[in-house]
Amino acid sequence: MKKILKILFVLSLIATIGVLTACDDEAVSTPGGQIQDYGSIEVVGKDGTTQIVELGTLETVTGYGGVRRSTGTINGPGQITGITFEELLAEVGGFTSEDTIQVIASDGYEATLAGDAVLGNVITYDVNGELIDAVVQGVIMVESDNEDLTAGLPRVAFIAEEPVLTDGFQWARDVATVKVIGATTTEETAPVGSADASWTIEIVGAEQATFTNIDAEAIGISVASATHIDRDGVETVQEWTGITMKELVEYLGVANATEVTVEAIDGFSRTFDQELINNEGVRIAWEVDGVALSENDGPVQTVADSLARNLWIKQVAKITVVAPAVAEGTADVAWTIEVVGAEQAKLTNEDAEKIGVKNVMATHRDRDGNETVQEWTGVLVKDLLEYLGAPNATEVIIEAIDGFNRTYDHELISSDGTLIAWLADGVALDENSGPVQTVADGKGPNWWIKQVAKVTIK
């Protein structure tokens, strides 16, 4: 009888261990045994395989990381818990350093990261924002002990064993989908001059925050001869693969740019005026004589045919585009907005003049937390409501021409930083933003509604 009891006890113990092991393999659990609710992400492999992944079921890693903004602002560092991209994408075939990772936010915003960047090939800084060499790893962050880093979880982050900072434009928020785009490797399918290396450049002054090798291929890659003149006057002629700077600014929607400032990873920069921007010999390139640029020069550099050598900028990290200013009073914009819930059915630029036009400094915060301060010309929403006979409105729904809308509560519509605007820094809004948009000082992009078509008053 004792033998039978011992056998039953051993079998029961083995079964219990098996169950515990299975639970450990399947999920990240709390001490109480419950799966963490980190939400879910759609993952898409390079062959199109798609899965919905519950983040709480995946193994997590912990490290330290923080953000260095292009403005110099630092958030963090803090302790970060996240899921590696290798773990996240394992069930859909994984990825390589030559692939591209497309990250899509819940509001449709898209960011593109090079595969080697996700694996840690990014610029790193110490806690004071000074350049350092550090080993980092890209993750999907699900937790942090630093509140400055937890907005928009799950989000992209970069972590190391010790506190380290990386550029903020890479920290995409509210991640809903992660998609692997396979690298083109065969001569038959690769466009002429396309480089195997993936790369990303930060963009300031345009609608999109980054420019990648995928964007470059969308423009159309070309090969051109250019002459480099060294300090001794010796000339070297080589074939450079890339795009012209003129093509770049046109693609970014700033075809009339007056200045383009190109900055290297070490902070060295040069400003190209309009004449240089339109010079066909000024290019952004990533191959020379059919070979990818070396580690010391690339992955991307500028080319300035027969021009000063300080315009040949290696290791390009950031490009700032400046559009021309419009003289005050020259941007007379005519517009009409549908109005629901008031005595009059529409609001026009003529009504706005009667309300009283104001210039307000407002801060726009993008999805990465980067802040841009501009002077906006328009009418305060609270003044608009008073003009329409609804000063006590509790809610206002602002709707764009594509149907996107947001409901502004009483606090927001009463703010001196909430406007209906048609000029930014004295310049009429472009066709992608205007003729009229909302301004919500200090708020994120979802509250800055472009192409306003309708206002509903509650």
C-alpha cells in the first residue's frame, strides 16, 4: 500500500511540475500567476503571414534607456521592460539586419526602422546627451519606472545594460502593427543603383519625421558623376548613386525650400541655400562606384559636384528643411466651414475677421514627444462660439474632410491656446493641412485636426 501511495505522489508531483512548466513557457505571469495585460500587436512577416500577438504571452527583457530630442530635451533614462523584435516576430519568420521594419501606430501613423537599427545599430548618447558608443537593443516597451517614457504604450524603445539615450524620432508610440519588409537582394528585382543597406535620416520642417532608403527608392534612384576637390586641389571623379537634393525637398512637400541644413552624427552641419538645393550636382548618396559607403562615410552622405569639400558631409543623421516666409498680410485665405448646432449654417474667413483675428504661440507635440513652437494666426474657439451665439457650449466636435473628428471638452474650448487657424508663422497652410486647421497648444497630433470641414456645437 505504501508503494502505491509513493507512486501516486511521484506521478502527482511530475504532473504539477509539467503544468507549471507549460504555464511558464506560454506567458509572462505576475507573481499571482496572472498573465500581464500589455495589449496586442498585429505582426506581419515578409511573406505576408499575419498574426495577432498578445504581448503578455511573450518573454520580456529589462534594461535602461531614454530619449534625446532634436531640441536637446532629454526624457529619462529609466528602467524599461520590453519585448525584443526577435521575440515579437519569431512566429512570422523573423527578420534580418538587411530587412526593414515598418511600425504602424493605432492612428495610422507609420514609421520605418532599418533592421540593423532595431538590432542596435543606432546613434547613442550618455545621460547628458553626449555621443558615446554603447550596445543597445530595440524593443517594444510595455513598462517603465519613468513616467516621461510611458506615454503611448506599447512603443518602440532602445535599451542597454547601463543608462543610455537614443534619438527620439525612433521611439514610435501606440504601436498597433509591426511589419517586416524583406530586403531586395537579386539583381533581377533590385532597381538600378539600389543599395543593400537600410538607413534612416531624421527630418525636421516637413510633414514626415524620417526619410529612409524606401523613400529614396520611391523617388527614383539615379547615378551621376561628381568631382571631389581635396584641400590640395586634387580632383577625384566618381559615380555616385542616390537622389538629388531637389528631388528630396520635392518629395518632402517643400519644393520651394529656401534652406536645407544637413547634419552629421557628430554634430557637424552645413546649410545649403536655394541655389545649391536646385543644383543637379548636389545629391544625397549611399553608393560610390557601385559600392556601399564605408562605415566612416555612410550609410549616407552628401555629394556636391566640384564644390567646396565642406559640403561633402559624411554620416548624415539629420536634415532640416526651411520653407519661405510670406510677408505679413499677403496670405489672404478664403475658406468656408459647415456649422451644426448654431443659428448660422456656415463660418467663413469674413466671419473670422469680424470675430477678431489673433496671433498665438502654440506648441505642437508629435508622437515621439518632440515639440515644435510656431506662431498661429486664427480665431480662438471660445471667441468663435460667442460669435455663433453658443458661449456656454460644453462640447465642440471638429471634423476633417476625410471624416476624422475629435470632441473638444469645455476645458479645451475655453483655452487661449485652442484656435481655428489658417496661417503658421505667417504662411498659408498647404493643401494637405488647410485651408483651415485646429491648433491645440501642448496637445498631441490627434488634437491638431487638418483640413477642417465641419464644426458641431453641443
